[in-house]
Amino acid sequence: MRNSLQNLFALAVMALVLGGCASSGNIKPSSSAPVQPLPVEASGSDKAQKLWEVFERYRGTPYEYGGTSSDGFDCSGFILTAYQEGLGKQLPRTTGQMLASGDVVHPGEIQPGDVVFFQIGGKEQHAGIYMGGDRFIHASTSAGVIQSSISGYYWKGRLTEARRFD
């Protein structure tokens, strides 16, 4: 019983910690179910290569709410910086603003470089950049700038939307 309570407490803490991103706070909860698993495609595109280079430069940078620099990033701050440095593109600052712009990408059409959004606590509060082959890069509150598996333990079933910024 004690281990179950400890595990439940740890999951609750993790959900709270991972729940914070530079969100506008007025994002409406998605009425649709989470997106199904992504197709697997090659992540060797020129766009993906440039984004990997930015990721390598900032890998391990700590999480900082509102952060947009090598001192610390939040999830949308990392996406903003990755697109700016890697692709020369200016994106909106917050997850809410990103959700409101860009081209909607249907689940079976997600490609490396697309911004993917995850539902935490009933609304899209976390975002990352899909890199192909079930991987995405993002600024995690617990580990800083990392790459993760979309079908991994925490993220599985939380992907709700994607946007393309071409």
C-alpha cells in the first residue's frame, strides 16, 4: 500500500512539473481524442538535420519557464530558438500562439520539423518538434532540452495536434 501511494504521489508530481510551458493560459481544451501514433519516416531531411544541429547545441540546457536562451528554455522557447537558428524562421512565442497559427497537419501526414502538441491537465500545455521515427525534441521541465519517444510511457496518448510552419 505504501509503495502504491508513493508511486501515485510521484506520478502526480511529475504531471505538475511537466505541465508548465509558456502557454498563454487561455488555450481551449481539445474536444478531440488524442492523435493516433505517428507514421515512421526518414528523419534525414535537410530541415531535420538543421534542427538536430540546434538540438545538439542545446542538449541538456535546463528548463526555465519563459526561457529562450542557453541559460534555460521552456518548451515554446526552445521551439522558437530552434526554428530561428536552424531554419531562419520566426515563430510565435507561446504554445497558445503556435496552436493558433501554422498549418494544421493531420495525424498520418506529420513530418520531421512539424511542431507537435501534447495535452496535459486537460489542455495543450506542452510542445516539441517531431523529428521522425517516433522521436521529438523538446524542453522538459524535469530534464531540460532532450529527445523523447512519442510512444514512451509519459507521452503515449497525449499527442493531440500538430502544426507546420513553412
